[in-house]
Amino acid sequence: AYSGGLFEYSAVPQSLLIPIPEDVDPSLAVLCQPAGTVIFALQQLGPVFGKKVVVLGQGPIGLIFTELLVKAGASQVIVSDVI
């Protein structure tokens, strides 16, 4: 059976789930995984303070990269997107 993304419901082991408090808006909670991915990538990249950086693509991941690079003190953040 196909096990790719874009399923409304998917069966996974309970041990892989992280409960979200009831008072957290699901539309915000869904951003935790993409934000975590970007934070991990930035940790691998190392300090960007004072550096010029380029972000290719301004989808959800690219937008998070752009915001965090600015907050991390990059001297110039250049973005590129098809649209």
C-alpha cells in the first residue's frame, strides 16, 4: 500500500506521537515540524551573524529559513522564488 504523505488519516505507532495541548491552535501546531527541521539545519550550518546568505524558494520552509536567518543576524538575506 502507498505510504506517502497527504493522507487525512494515517495509522502510526502511538510511541511516535507527541500530544498537543488542547489550548494550542492546530493551525499553529502544524508548523512545529517544519520549524524544527529549519532549526536543525541552521544548527548544522553554524553561525550566520554578519554573513550574506541566500534562500532558494519561499514556500513554508523557505519563509521560516528567511525569518530565522534575519533573527540570527545575517547581514544580508537574499531570497529567490519562481513566483
